[in-house]
Amino acid sequence: MHLKSHGRSGFLYITDNGRIAEVEFELGMNGLIFYLNSLTNWSLPTKQILTVDDKQKVRNDIINWATKTKNAIEFDD
């Protein structure tokens, strides 16, 4: 997991076996809001489609990361 912020928004980069998912976020009233609805592809390798299982794993990875780092989060779905 790598967090890159640009003011109130940014990206969380999640790596998995040589693949990278780029999840957009912004700072909301209750914590970081992650936009998983717009996440459809792995960024690397180029435009490889995320399966339902991959997307659930990304969601779980974000939840685990937030628990470890004590970040309040929510999702757009």
C-alpha cells in the first residue's frame, strides 16, 4: 500500500503479485472516502480487468490498512 495525496484527494496504490490497483480517494467529513465504484481495471499490467474477487480483495486490503494505520474510512458504494 502506498498513499499519495494531493491536498484533499489522492490515490492509494495497492500491489498484488506484480499488479497495481489505483484507488482514488478524498478527505470527507468522517475520514477518507475511497471510490471503488470507478475502479474497473488494474493499472499495471495495462488495463487488465479486475474480477469481482479482485475487487473484494482490494476492499479488504483497504480495510486492513485502515485498521493498522487507524484511519477512518468509508466507501462510495
